[in-house]
Amino acid sequence: MDKRIHNLIMLAVFITMIIPMATRCAGGRLAEPDERATETGDRAGEPDELITEADAIAVVEILSTDYTATASDGPMYAEAKVLKVLKGNISTWRKLRFGETGWWSPTYKEGERRIVFLSRVTSKDYYESEWHTTHTGSVDFFFVEDSLESISQVSLSDFLKEIQDASNTSPKIEFSVTQKDATTRMLSIKVINDSNQAFWLNPSRIAASFDANQIRYSCEINWGDDKENTWIKIEPTSSISGLIHLRDEELREVNGIEVMLSHLSACFPYRCWTGFESANVSLED
């Protein structure tokens, strides 16, 4: 299969995933804030299936990335040092190079410590590496540095089940306009745990976007310096707050928007929430 045929197939798969999501978004519950493909359940399947279907599972440290390719012309690659092998024929402490299709917007960065699920490449017509990621789409799996010894297939399975359980209940999202000037509006955002169990998330890895005038805009959330790239435990009834700046030029003749959030990351051994949520914001004076 050459690259053009592969890309056409990937486009067809992408479209079939986006259409059901658009229907769900119209109901006001779930939304797709970026170009990563589907909800956690659609991406990863049952936890044991993700482990079973992978030819190899490795705990790694990312050494370098190659993002010169784009979604339309090929995969992106990462090179990693293997810290521990949970499954498959991979050598520990050796360098591992693997690919991931650009359609899923990979986010690997140098120095990150990840858990990767891999399939062996059977044809070099598309991937120019021995391995590529197994899970279609991207929950990014991290791990706490001092948890390396405790990571096994059994504990990984338990971890994935905890993620699935936490993601069955979405947090409550609240927005309010806190400031407006000649060119911008400032939104206050609050993510509230209204369930009866604590969950973890990394505010720096929450993506936000909204539609206005038939254009999708992404927006950054300022959570404060103390939450930068930090995993935070949200107890029941607790919350975290941040600020979003919106430019008025993006909001011409718009009375309200639906802001859509995604958190597509999890960190072993924490019970992390992964998924999508949205809330409506009135922009009327």
C-alpha cells in the first residue's frame, strides 16, 4: 500500500469518526476540541484489549522527535530509551524508534517519560520504522518517575480500568465573563469534580476550543504558574480555576459560544479523568 492510498483510508476513517461526534456535540455533552480522533472508549477499547492487541509495551524516555512530516504526507517519529519492557521482544536500555500517524497529532517531547503500546510494522510502504503505536488516537500515557518498579502488565491493566471508571463521569465545567475591554474578553473557567471519587488531571494538557462564524478557534487557558505541567488531584466537590482570553474580532455578531475541552492524558498510577466536556457561555452584555 503506497502513501497516497494509506492517506485516503485514514481520511475515510477520520470522517466516519467525526460525524458521530458532531451529533453528540449537538446534544451539549461531548465535544471534540482538537483534531485527535475519538473519545477514550473508542480509541482504546477495553483496557485488557489494549494490552492484548499490542505486540509490545514499553516504558520509555523520549530522546528526540521528528515532526517534519504532516498528517497529509506521512507519519511522525519518536526515538526513545527503553526503561522497562512489559511485553514483546524489545531490549531494555536500547534506543527504540517508532512511528505514529500524523492524523492523531502526536505530542511526544524530549525528556518525557511515557508508556507506549506498539505494533510491529509489517510493511515499509508507510512507516520507516520497526514499530508504530497500537492505539488509534492518542491518550498520552505518562508515569510518575518513582513508580517505574511497580509498573507491570497487571498494574497497568488495573490503571487502565481506573481511567475508564473515572472517565465514565465527566467533571462539571462553568464559565463566566469576568472582564471586557475594546479588543478582548476574559473568561473565567472552573473545572469541578461533582462525583463522589477523586480524580487526577494535568491542567497544562487540557485543550480548549470554540466555534464562531463557522470557524474553529483554539484558545489557551492560564491556570497559574503553580499548575504548569503538574498533575493535580481533584477531590470530590473541589475544583481548579483558570482564565481564557478571547479576541473580539473572533466573536463578531456572536451572542454565545460553546467552549469545548479535552483532557487526553493519564499518568500512572493516578486515577485520571480523560475525555471531553463542553459548556455554553453567554457573551451578551
